[in-house]
Amino acid sequence: MAVTEAKILVVDDEPNICRSCVKTLGKVGHHVDFALNGPAAVAKMEDTTYDLVITDLKMNLMGGMEVLRRIKEHWPDTAVIVITGYSTVSSAVEVMKMGAFDYVPKPFTPAELRAVVTQALDAREMRLMNDRLKTVKSSSRTVSHQLIGSSPKINKVIQMIDKVASTDSTVLIHGQSGTGKELVARAVHANSKRTDRVFFAVDCGTLSGSLLSSELFGHKKGAFTGAHTDKAGIFAKADGGTVFLDEISNIDLDVQGQLLRFLESRDFIPLGSTATRKVDIRLILATNKNLETMVADGLFREDFYYRIFVYPILLPPLNERKKDILPIAYHFMNRFSASMGKKIEGFDNEVARRLTEFEWPGNVRQLRNVIERAVILHEEGPISLKDLPVLGDQNDIDQLMEHVPETNAELKALKKEIRQKAVRKVEKNFLLKALTQTDWNVTRAAEKVGLQRSNFQNLMRKYDLKRPHQNNNAHSG
């Protein structure tokens, strides 16, 4: 989420530490003040609103614990980082329980300071966003694009849609499975002069070459076995509108040639016919594969690739637009709550944090499925972790905290271990649940969680997941 400018107060009775923090954080655009004791810090906070306070733990007049307590009592939206040269596990646990974002042992490097400050500001921004979204009945800030989010990458996509929508140019959308390529295609159509005409979406991965050709161009009676009547294809039916061809990497080379001819001439010949049919349609295409690699491997026509590569739009994966995760989650929560007649009051802050930190390998499609399941499980009030098992179990982390060594180096290593342990367990449980619910049908399990089958199988190999042995007396057929 990367907050670039913030107001920060550094509290430490060592002037050199204060000056060092001011210099380090000022270089990256933050506005930094300092105070040499607790009472001076409280006085500054009464006059100025700070996004973050960095306070030493042991100081004369007023220690860091008391500074932290007063901040949480009077300025709860302000994030706090505690620094100290006398770190112990007990003091670390205590300040974290009191609401500090992190506990940083001295000495620390400028890079370490910048990193923890960025994390604290991002977490604060997420928490404030969660509070704002709870008060909004519908977080569907979609306007005419039907795209939710305000991150730089999604804003770039929206700007590209705005520029190309009014033209008739061919659009090629790149993006991982589940990122919303059809949504972008519909946004282009909705903002074009064809908005009142038909929009056809075709999944090219579900049809063989001859069937796809027949679906697109139509056929005459007797063109092939089973063609008992004339059939108008999608191109004829979509005259004046838009046709969206999804997963074009699955189109065979012959049909690619037919589409290339159509793009050059804007006419086509139905199967079994000799009459040319001319239509006015706009083509939007999408793929989750690297077409350049496919061209090099002889699996995709080079001339067709260059003909469709007119206006490419790269749709980023969800984990590259973290700022948009919560608004999208609220959009789905509001939508499913309304359809199920439930009164759900958003997500608690722990759920909001984990939603934002989760990697979402299945992208928006996976997030949608997870939120739908949570709404089914939940009745009222904020959604909590018990409704979202995919986000992990806090109990394992709590148990790990009970066995923390007493050295600074091991305290730092603990943070990394906690994160890795949580991610490993979440991923493995996520896969196991999907496989169990689909009786270990890998294709159905992958579809259920919004992953490509190949990606799902890679994760299965990573965790050595194999179907349990069947009962020896079971029938083999």
C-alpha cells in the first residue's frame, strides 16, 4: 500500500538517535519531528496529529510504556513502534499486547528502520480503510468501468480503457487466470459507441478447432456430419457489437488463420458456403499465456500475433495491487450479504490485515469465492477468522511465541519464522480442503479455488500432497 508521506514523531532521550531517525526518514519524504522525553512528546501530540510515533522504551520522566498507553487512550489511530537497547521477550510481548505495531531492538540500520516504518504505516492505512469501508453500504466504487480499486496499477488499466474505448481498435488483454480479463473487456465495450449493442464472450479453451470455427463463423446445412440446418455464427449475430475471445492461446493454427483474414478484410465465409459475409464488429482478445514464447515454439502464428498486438492491456495480479484488496472484498461481502438477506458489519481488523497480506494465487476469482463462503458461514456482525479458515490459525503463532529465545538476533528471526510458518500452513490447508471437497478431483479442485490446473498441481508437489490410499477391499472399477 506504500504510504509515501507521513507525519512521524521520534521520542528518545538520546539526541543522536533522534537526529539519525529524522535524517533517515526525511530522505524518503516523511515529515519528522522529535522529542527528548515522554512529556514533551505528549505535548507535541496535543498540538499535532501524527500518523506514527517511534518511542524508546526506557527514558527518564516518562517511559515508552506510558507513552504507548497514552497514545492508545487518546490517539488510537496513531501507529506506535517501540525501540530499545534493553530488549527482552517479556517486554516485547507486553508492548505488542498494549497495541504497538512492532518492537525493534537497537542497534538497527537505516534500511531496517525504513522497512518497519513502511510496514507500520501500511498497516495503519489498512486499518483506517477497513473502518471507512464498514460505514459504506456498498463499496462498489465502479462507475462505468465496473473495476474496483484505486491502486496505481489498476488506475493505469482504467486510463488505458478510457483511451481505447471510443475507437474500434483490437484490444489484447494479458493477465493471470482470475484477474478479471472479461471484466476489462466488458468495460471497453460499455464505454464505447457500441455500448447499446450486443457483447458476446467466447471461451476458446472449451471448443475444438472445427467447433470454434462453426461457433464464430456459422455453417451451411450439410457442411459436416450433424449439420442438419443452417446456423448463424456469433460474428453474424454480433454485427454492430463486440466479440470477446478469451484464452486465445488455445485456438488452433487453422482458426488463427481464419481470424487473421477476418481482421484484415472484416468479412468471413461460413463453413460449407461460398458466399462472403461482411460484418461490423470489434474484437477484444485475452490470454494468460506468453504468446511470444508460443510463437517461438511454433504454437501460435506470428502474423496473427502481430495483427492482434495493437493495443495490449496488462492486467496485474491481485497481490500486486494490495491497496485494492479490501475494497474488492467489501464489494463482494455487500453483494453476497444482500442476496442472502444477512446483516454483516464488515471485517474485524485482524481479518482485514490478513486479507491484505494474503498472496491470492487465484486472484480476484479466489477472493470472491473465499468471501462468498465466509458470508454463507457468518450470520451478523463483523466477519472474523473463524469464518475464513483459509487465512490461517493464530493459535500456532501464539504457541510459537511461548518458546522465543532471549537474544536480539533470534527475536528478529522469529518474525520471519512466524510469517513462513503461517504461509506454509495456510497454503497446505487451502489445497487439502479443496481436494477433500471435490473427492480429490484435481481439475474440479483447481476450478473451485480459482487456480489453473498446472499451478494447482505445482502446489500439490510442493507440499507432497497425494490422494490417501483407498481401502484394499474397495472395488477398482
